[in-house]
Amino acid sequence: MNVSTILYFYTKKCVYCEEVAQYLDVLEEKFEGEAVRIDVEESPESEQLFKEFALDSCEGVPFLYHQPSGNFLCGLVSISDIEKLLEKKPD
């Protein structure tokens, strides 16, 4: 598993984002790599990137996108949900 294959979209105002970020911190220590964290409120480019990856499937954050498989998680998720996402193989 490689945590660096995850794009993690969040905002500083998001109540659930901090909890999901803590899960990512644990997984980054457990596995190699670092999740790419993107604050969607940081710039217009960050917001546009979120819109491109969310593809009308998620209207808010937290949003995690697994680059190899194209699968994603939206909203408050558990650490085991993220581990399962990391295990998914590309189609």
C-alpha cells in the first residue's frame, strides 16, 4: 500500500476533515509515502481540482481520491475504509 496515491481534499472549517486527517497521519506512519493534502479554499486552482476529481459524486469535503483505481471516499470515513481504498487495484 502506498498512501501517496491518495489525494485528500479538505477545508480548515470542516469538522470531519480533522478526524480523517488524523487517520491519514497514522497510515502515513504505517505505510510509505505521504497523502497529498489539498485545501479547496486555498486557491481557485485547488477548488477547480476538487471539482474535477469529485465529478458531481461528492458535494463537499472530506473527499479522498485513490489515483491508481479512480475510486473515492466522501464524507466522514473510518481508518479501515481508507485502508480498503488503498488496497484497491487499478481496473
